[in-house]
Amino acid sequence: MKYDWTDAYCLAKAGAEKDFKLEWNATRYSIRGKMFAMQGGDKEGKAILTIKLEPSFGAFLRSQYKDIVPGYYMNKEHWNSLYLDGDVPDEVVREMLDQAHRLVLESLSKKVQKEICS
């Protein structure tokens, strides 16, 4: 599988936690229970990584790469799914994951952000 580095990359982020949701057959990456990425499959079982992004950035990426689509089974405005057998450059995927982590971290209280980042 391409992008096999994403698990370690997500877990290296400040405050990142990983769990597996059996009902969804998906691995979730979150900060204090707020998800920023999820790895699972689409209805055909194709491996996808679904990532939270700023709506305008997500729309831009979908216009540039055929392997990035609106978030599978998620809010299509804020979530985008990346097919893990696709051809999106690693640096773009890293940028997506960085933004997702930042968005969730910044949504937490200043006190919690300070706890996580210190």
C-alpha cells in the first residue's frame, strides 16, 4: 500500500491518539476525541484516508487530483477522502494531514492546546 508512512506521521503529531472503530472498520486519529483523519475503505473496499480540511483547500485539491474526492460518509464540505492506491504526491498528503491536525488542535480551548503543546 502506498502512503504506509501515514500512521506514524499522524501519531507523531502533538496530542494524537489512535483507535479502531469496529462498526466502521476504520482506524481513527484524533486529539482529545476530536477526529482529524480516518483510514478505512469505501463501499467497494478500496482503501481511503479521510482527512479534515478547510473547505476551500479541499475543493482546490479535488480539482487538482482525481484520487481526492469529497469525504466518504462524512460532511462533504469539511472532509476529503484520498484513495491510498492513488498518485497524490507525499508532500501534498503531508500538507493535508498537517492542516487537519492544526484545525482540530485550534478548535480546542487555549488551556487544552497549552497542555498538548507543552
